[in-house]
Amino acid sequence: MKKALVCGAGGFIGGHLVRKLKAEGFWVRGVDIKQHEFAPSAADEFLQLDLREENNCKTALTPKEGRFDEVYQLAADMGGMGFIHSAECEIMHNSALINIHMTHNASAMGVPRYFFSSSVCVYRDMKPGEPEMTEAEAIPARPDNEYGWEKLYAERMAMAYSRNRGMKVRIARFQNCYGPQGTWRGGREKAPAAICRKIAEVKDGGAIEVWGDGSAIRSYTFVDDMVEGIYLLMHSDLEGAVNIGCPQYVSVDELAVTAAEVAGKKIEIRHIKGPVGVQSRNFSNERIYSLGWKAKFFLKEGIAKTYPWIEAQVKAAGK
Ligand code: NAD
């Protein structure tokens, strides 16, 4: 039985990835600084470890017998735009330490395949309607936040270990990912979860607040699609960074309208000042398409699976 290690297994995408790897027949160890908030881990073994500490990375990477066949590195100090703009030092310090120690020790311990979860935050700001950007066009680099710079550094570190130490490295640049069992409150939630929560909390006919003027363009990828993409990429020969994202681009206001439709509520959108990030994003998905991947969930279908889960959390929390 093949053995996989998932770092960040107590988080949103990592939790879903563990279930995918179990379904594919792997023995899975999950590692995270915390337990999963919303569901018991599906991993065969779960270790609660702070991966900023090098010795903890070594412990995580040491199975009871043999070595891990595959390591998926998704652990990061991260959140939505509010967090990214207010926790620059934590992101630069904590996520960099995790990646430095995990990449180095995975290679030193002979891990054959290593996956790193990067982000489309490595790209510069774009104007609506600009031609699609390919992965190579992230350089010369001009990310608009420190989260993107840290991801670029970690990508380059992983690639250096791939070139010089023989570890096969696969790197995905995720578009915004959403779905059930993701952070939905507390300051680290991303736009789809925050908007679903606000709509679940408001009465039919009420108003919700949206940061910025609502015109920022994004693509949102449902978590089941993301996990399929990760698995396909990890088992492919594609080297270098690979964008994974849904080709449907929508404004933040359109996201809110879609979530309100799914909720069956009429809502008013009030735009308030807040961190928005870049104005637009438009990326090529040709590399991941070359593996036969395509997003199965467009926004409405994905929100139809996400909103009821967030609504249930809101109700359970007594709102
Ligand atoms: P998440 O916050 O739910 O998961 C990250 C996990 O890392 C958390 O469970 C957290 O506890 C863990 N972690 C943080 N510090 C740690 C430490 N010191 N030691 C051990 N574990 C630690 O986020 P997610 O949405 O599941 O994202 C997973 C990965 O994908 C991250 O690397 C993130 O940067 C990347 N990504 C996510 C998105 C998205 O839209 N969700 C987009 C682009 C990239």
C-alpha cells in the first residue's frame, strides 16, 4: 500500500485531499498544528505538530516503516484578504519556515514525489479583459501581497531541490477555492464563505456588506475539482508551476447575487471600505487541461453545495 503524508490535513483543502487519497487506496498520515475544526480526519493517522519546527518536520516525514511515497505540502498560515493584509509578518515568517524545513527534509529523507500548494497570488494585478496569463508570466514578479511573495520563494526552493537533489516536485497555483468544511468565520474566511455566511445571517430582503465596490474579478474553484486537479498533477510528468482554476470569471457582486439566489433570498449589497486585493485575474489553464482536467462545478453548482453547509453552521452557532 502506498503511503502519503498530507501537511495541513487539519485545514480545508488538506481535509478533502486526505479523503481523496483514502479513496484512491493510500495509507495516509495527516499532520497539522490543529485538529480539523469541522470533521474528524479521514487519515489513518493524524499527528498534531507545529511544522515551523524542523524536528517536527522530520517526525512528520518518518513513517513507522520505510518512507513516504508522496508528500503533499498544504500547511500555511493563511486566510482571506483581511488576513493577508493584516498578518504580513506571520505569513512571511511562519509559512516560509514550514516550507524551508519541509522541502529540505523531504528531499534529505528520499521522498520521491513532493507536491507544493502555491497560489495565483504570485501574479501581478491585471485589468479586466487582459489576455490570459501563463504560468511563465509570473516572472518578472510583482505580486500585490506578501503571501504571493512567500509562495514564489517556496516554489523556487522546491524547484531548486528538484533540479539539484532529484526529488520530483509538482506545484499547483490554486485559484480561490471554496466548498463545505472551509473556514467560514473568525477573520480567515475567504470571500465565498464570508458572503454565504452574511446571506445566511440576514433576513430575506435584508442587506449585506461587501468590501470594495464589488467589481473585482475572480474565478472560484470548487474544492472537489481542486482535489481532482491536485491528484492528477501529482501523478503526471508536468514540471514547473501549473494553474488550477475554474474558467468562469465573476465579480464579487455576481458572487453575492449567486449565493443569494441559491439561498432563495432577495438581498441588498452595501459596499464598504475593506481590503480587496487585485482588480482582476485571468489565467491560462492550458497546462492542467493538457492532463484532461476540467472544472466540473461552475459557481452556481458549487455554491449550491456550499451554502447549505454554511447555513447549517450559522444555525448551529445560534445566529
Ligand atoms: P487552511 O488554512 O484551511 O489550511 C492550512 C492548514 O495549515 C491549516 O489547517 C493550519 O492549521 C495549517 N498550519 C498553519 N500553520 C501550521 C504549522 N505551523 N504547522 C502545521 N500546520 C500548520 O487553508 P486551505 O484553504 O486549505 O489552503 C491549503 C493550501 O492551499 C495553503 O497552502 C494555501 O496557501 C493554498 N491556497 C489556498 C487557496 C484557497 O482559496 N483556499 C488558494 C490558493 C492557495
